[in-house]
Amino acid sequence: MLKGAGAVAGAFLSLSGLAAAPAASCDATIDHVPVVVSAPGTYCLASDLQYDGDGVAVLVAASSVVVDLQGFTLSGTAGPGSGSVGIDSMGATNVTVRNGVVSGFRSAVLLEDGGFHLVSGVTATSNWYIGIAVAGPASAIQGCQVLSTGGSLQPDDTIPFGLASIGDGVVISDNLVKDVVPPPGGEAIGINLEPGSQPSVRRNVIANAALVDSTWGIWTLATDDDIADNLFIRYSYGIAFAAPSTGAYSGNTFFNVPNPVALGGPSVVDLGNSVVHAFCEPIYALPWVISAEGTYCLVRNLSTAIASGDAITVAASDVRLDLRGFKIGGGTAGPATQAIGIHAVDQRNVSVLNGNVRGFASGVVLEDTSADLSGGGHRVERILADENTTQGIHVQGRGALVRRNQVVGTTGTGGGGTADSFGIRVEGALAHVIDNEVSGTVSGGTAYAVAVSSGRGSVVDHNRVSGAAGGASVGILFRSSPDATAAANRILGTLAGLWFAGSSGTYRDNVTAGVATPYVGGTDAGHNN
């Protein structure tokens, strides 16, 4: 039995008499609590259920049982002084709990003793002591979220934890454990590994909103640990290998963790890990919404399969988003994607820096919907935007700075394959498009490597542009942009090179090669070829 997860007494109703479940995959519905599941089968919640008692809401007393929450919420209301448990099993084997929310209990999900258990797709939120715990061999916790654990008033509950296991061959993978809060004078543990052998703890995010003393990302008493590719954020200790634990840790990232690893013995192997100290709010999952000003950063490569919407939404002004060399990927949605990698609407002073945005309809879009494009102040710098379908970088508003980016292979497959496509697109006065590399912009309509519209007084300087074979293409376009300047650009292999359309301005020191019509409009200030 798991330490701290003792049996909880309670009054139960028999499962007999429950209505047959409407879904073919369910043997019966659970439409009231408390309840005892006393025979094998799949049991599905029929709706959100509330439990007011101090015992167990759903007690699984048989093996080979699936409790499918079907997206509903099982909530406890007895408060932080209670001993209540959301879903509990004692002595049973092969119990699965999946797909829903368990909230407000002392312990959300306890699958004890028998082993071969699975908890997947469960969100355990605002529970007082334990989020999810499994016991026995070959059990697993996968793809779950444990949020805001702690605050129990039980006298022995001095060390709350998000996830826990005991037994051999346990797998804990791809979970989010966020904000496990210690009581005054106590401690808190993100993932607690009780004795057992060969546990695998991989690809979990273990994060706290603030750095608090006496917090442990992973505490292990197990042997032959495999702890890999986890992300630890703001714990006072990352991994504690307490004697007699043994094993290896590799590929983990410790972000603002003062003490990444504490060793209780010599038989632990460091196979390579990363320690990061940065003054930024980490982004560790997609989609993500930035809702307050400040500095944000990536701490690892991220991807999403969304076909529409935003991977990262910037919903605040005065935001600095530093990708720190990592990638935001959306290519799994395919060429018909309408998703945007990084997107802001009507914000001011947004900076997007230092990383890769790949496989979206549009890589970076900073919009200004005002009629006169009077917002802005945006900056996009050192971004690699590659294999986006419609546009790589699109910035609207006054005074944009787009500098030192690389835009590669904008495919032109968005918009049904007939719409125009853009490598870099800027709209608004006083823009500066400087020192960018744009190559392979393709379109079923017209492909624009660099396009500036409504850009009075804008400057396009020291860019290198190369077109793709076939189709209508323009190297650099000024549209409705009086008093614009283009200097020291290199344009290769486009149908039109530098084109002032409804615009005025000068161009100097530009070089073209393999361009059918090198210059249209504007004033030649010399040294162009």
C-alpha cells in the first residue's frame, strides 16, 4: 500500500440498479456516488457528479475494471480537513481510470496494491494531499495533469505530492504536474517513487509558479531508475536519489532549479542533462496564451497538431518572447493548415526572437486592425520561419523592425494553392526590414519574398532574396509606400526584382541576377545593376 494512502472508511451504495450505459463501449453508467464497483467491466460517468462525504466516492472492488469519466468531473466538497478519495481500489488488479476531472478530494485517484493499473487522460485538480497514485507491478500514469495539490488539514499530511508509485516496472510519462504546495514548515514532492525496481519516468513537466523552499521535483527510493527527458521548473531540488536508490538520469532540463540533483549514494549515473537559469516565464506546452506583459521563453522544442487557431497567442502588450533557439512546429496538421505559430492582435511592443517557427499557415503574425495602422512597435529578429504555407513573417503597425531573420520555403499551399504568398510581409509606416535571408517563396498566385505596404518612410536594406523556379514572383515590393528606401539588397531568380507600385522612393547599391525585370518605378540613386 502506498505510504499515506491508507484505506478510507465510507458508506457505499451497491452498483446494482445502475442504468445501462448508452455508449456501446460502456457496460454500465455511474450516475450517483458513493458507489462500489463489484464486477469486471467498463463503467462510465453519466454526468458531473458531486460527493459530499468523507469516504470514497467510487470504490473499485473488482479486477479488470475501467472507470471512464467521459470528460465529466467527479468533485468532492468535504474540504481540506476530510479524508475523502475520488476513486480508490484496494486489492484489485488491472484497473484503468481515464478521461476526465477529479477535484476537491484529499486524494484524487488511488489504485492500490494489485498492479497492472493505468491512469490516463485524467486531470486531478485542487486536491488536498495526493493527485494520482498507483501501486503494484507494471502500472502506469500517462498523459495526465495534476494541478494545485496541497492544503490538507489532516495532521499527518505534511508532504503533499502530485504523482506517486510503488512497485516494479512502473511507467510515469507525458504528464504535467503543476503547483504542488507545501504546508507551513512542510515539504512538497512533484513525483514520489516509493520502493520498487526499474521505474521509467519520462517526458513529464514538473512545474511550480514560484520557487519555494523544501520542494522536490522527483523523490525516489526505487532502484534502477530511468529518469529522462523531464522538465523541472522552480523546484528547490530537481531529483533526489535517496538511499538506496540507483539508476540513471538523462536529457532532463532544470529551469531555475537551485539544486538540480541530490545524491544519496554513489550508484547513480548522469548521462547528460541541462541546467538553465533565466529571467523569463517558461512556455512548455502548446497551445499557450500569454496574458500579461513580461518576458517569456521556450525551454524545449514544442509541436502541435492543431489545424486552426494559434500555437502561441500573445494577448498582452510589452511582451518579449524568446524562443532561445528552440522550435515551434505545426507541420503535423498538413498543407491545409490554417494555424498560426505566434499571433498577436492589437497589442503593442511585442518582440519575437531567436528560434524556429515551422509548418504553420503563417509563422509569425503581429496584427494591427486599426484603420491607420497606428499601433505596433513590434520586433521580429533571428527567427527561422520555414515551410509555412502562406507567409513566414507578417507584421502590421507603425515602426516595425524585422531584422536578421531567415525565411525558407514558404510553400504557397495555403488558400487552396492559388492565393499569394509572402516570405516577409510588413504593413505600416516607418518599417525597417534589414539583413534578412528569404528563399524559395512559392505561390499559385504571386510569390512575394519581401512586401511592404502602406509603408511611408520605410527602409528595406541589406536583404538577400532568392526566388523559386516557375510562377510569378517579386523580390521586393513597395505598395502604397511613399518616401521608401531600398539599399544594398541582393535579388536572385525572381520574375520582378525591386518594384515600387503606387509608391515613391529611391534605390541604391542593389544587385540582381537572373531577374527578368530588375527595377520598376522609384528613383535610381546609383550603383544598381
